[in-house]
Amino acid sequence: MLGLPPTAAVPAGLVDDPLTPSDTADGADAVLERMLETRLRQSRAVDPVFARDLADRVGALVARGGKRLRTAFALCGWRAAGGSGDATAVLRTGAALELLQACALVHDDVMDGSPTRRGGPALHVELARAHRAAGMHGSAESFGTSSAVLAGDLALAWADDLLTETALEIPHGRRLHEEWRAMRTEMVAGQYRDLHAQASRSSRVDEALDIATLKSALYTVARPLALGGSVAGAGDRTLDALRAAGRCAGLAFQLRDDLLGAFGDPALTGKPAGDDLRSRKLTYLLATALRLADTAGDHHAAATLAPDADTRSERAVERMRAAMERTGAREVVEAKIGELTAISLGHFERTGAHPAVRHEFAALVERASGGAPHRAGEVA
């Protein structure tokens, strides 16, 4: 478990007393610990084998992961909408977001065939190893994949349970649940568009941005901000400003994640370098590099990045990195991140939030978009 005292919580504070990243992480972890203890106890009562093999692993993945950035954005949205005092409801909402993130990570690793997650083996890999170690019959890989799908489903069920319980206990629960419902559908749509783009070998810039928006920007920042605002009873104008700010900040986060996926240090990202290139995942970085190569008449770069190029070897991945550097795509993406960050801060000002909360949001956006090192794909 997380090893935090069950009474730990985010300091309530005043609106002019910004919460620190440590405050947010401690509060989110305390809520998660209490929730996980309850769910794991219930799982053991249902079936001890299921609890040991799946539920405990889901709990361990949630417990060891990330900087709780989605929770931090939910808290920031709550404070921007005038939330103060008891933060229990918004922290529970943040905990639900962390559980949903666990579902997304487990399923994403299965779909991408990623071997590692958060510095350790991906869940499907860990379950396949357990199958082999126990001398079980059948394919260990098939067992690991199937079991990981169930583990992701379990994390989603826990997330839905927690969010629904929270919504039923607060005055503005209906609005909170509407935001949550929209976010879940957007997340699935984005994941499907990601798969569809790979299968259709798309290279379009607009499609790359659509996927980044659905799969990451809305789910990572825009909806968490609006969920927090909903807990505080925000009106339509404030929620619209929070969503607009979050959409831009979330896109900046995803573009940073794309750069880390291509050029990042595995010691910092927790994932092998070049996975996105090896699978030729459609990213804004890749689409921009191809567009620049075509515009400049750089046929070698265009062929290296083309949908039919062989990207499986490490040498091919290195050629793709070199092509992205040579076309100037890396610099273009860096500039786009800066542009999106500035626009995001402008939208957030429309909420009328206290200057201390605006400062808090700016610091969160800096963390998400590259102001501080983070793990690719799991900043939160």
C-alpha cells in the first residue's frame, strides 16, 4: 500500500494559499489508500485467487504511480470556481481519475505491446510471467493479455463506483457525473482513433491533433478542471473557460509526451525510447515531420517516415529521429507547445479566479508541458 496515515489530507487552506504539488499528492494518496483498502478487502471476500492475482496488482499499480497531476488540475478547477474549505469531494473525484488512468494505462500497454510501465513490467507482461512461473497450461502471452484486460476493467469499475458515490453525496452531483460520462466516451473514442490511424497508416496533421485532443488533452486536463469546477458548483461560463484552458494545456502536454516518446531518456520516462516510432504511432511530431519533408523536397526524410517504411529495427528508429531533427519538426513542436501554453493561460483568466489560483494553474501547466521532467504517458 501507499504507506500514508489514513488521516492524511490536503490542507483546506484559503484561496490565497496555493496548494503545493506535495499537498496534492499527499491528499490524493491518502484518499486512494483508504479506497483501495476497502476495495481489496471486498475483493478478498469475493474470491482470494482473483484478489491475489488481479485486484492486488491493480492496487499496486495505482499506488506506485505518477504525480497525481489530474487530481491537481481537478483541485485547481475547484478553487477557480470558488471552492474552499473541505476538499473531500474533489479529492475523491481526483482518486477516481487516478483509477481511470490505471485502466487506460493497462489497456494501452496491451494494445501497444509495451513491455514496461512506471519503471516496472507492464501488467500483461507481469501476469504472463506469473503464468509461466506457476507452470500453468496454455499460452502465457494469451493469459497475460486476457487477464490484463480484466484488470483494466476492474480499475474502471472502481473508478465509476467512487465517482458515482461522490456525485450522490454533493449538491452538484448531476453536473459532475455529466462531465465524467463525457470524458469516458472521449477517452475510448481517442484510443480507437489512435488504433484506426495506425491501421490506415494515416499521416495527416489534423488527424494527429484530433487524436491528441480526444485521447489526452480532454482527459488529462480539460475534464479534470471541469470536474473540479463542477464539484464547486461552477456556472456554464466558468466551465467553458476551464475546458478551453484545459484543452490547450492538455494538447501541450501531449505534444511534450510525443517528444519524450521519440527522444526521451528511458531512465526518466520509465519506458523504452522510440516505442512510438517503432510502431509508427500517428503523432503531431510525425505528421509535422512528414509535411515539412514534403514541403522541402527532402525525399530521404519522407521515405524514412513514410507509412510503408520499415520501422522495426533500432537503426530504423534512429533514422526516424534524425529525419525529425533534420526537417525541423522537433523545433516546430516545441514552438507549438509554447503557443498552446500561452493560449491556455489566457483562457484560464476568463474564469475570474483569484491571482493565487491563476499562479497555481500556470505552475501546473509548466509541469505538464515540460517545465519539469516527467514520465512519458503518465505524468499524472
